[in-house]
Amino acid sequence: MTPVQLQPRLVPVNCDIPVLGVRRGDMLAVVPADHYRGDAIYMLTLEGTPMPVRARTARNGDVVVAALHPGGGSTTLTRGQFCDLLLGQVLGTCKMLDRSLLG
């Protein structure tokens, strides 16, 4: 049986994220996911806005989520809470070369 290939989709970045080298208007390639796959960068929906976060496994099996944007904090979520917010896992970045085309 051939594994299902998940197509990444481009999700716009809503704020500057220096740790990823992206600015507002750039895009992140996000592979759909429905569960926590281990330590990585994920896209979560926070207050209705897609936001990339770094996630790692806590000692008790929960997921520690840290914001990547300046001034962001961190929190611990159960795997169920994490999955409720999960849009996908971040595969890569796409930087806008000519921002004047964004309108």
C-alpha cells in the first residue's frame, strides 16, 4: 500500500518572527496534521489566528508550546487541547521578494 502524500499549503505570517527569519506577509508551508508528531514547529489557531509555535514533549507527556514571535510566552497543553488547535506541522518558509505586490 502506498502512503498518502499530504500536500502542504501556504499560510501567511501575521507578524514578524525573527527566529524563523520571516516577516509579516511571508508564508509558511504547512503540512496538514491531526495529532502531535513530536518536537517540531507547528501551526496552531490561537484566538482565530494561525500562529507558528515550537512544541516539545513535557515529562508527563503533555505538550509544551512556546510562541516564536517576540514577547510571546509559553504554556503546557494536554495532547487533546493541542490537537483542538492544530492546523499542521511547518515544513518550510516562503519569503516575499516584492512586497509591493501584496497590495
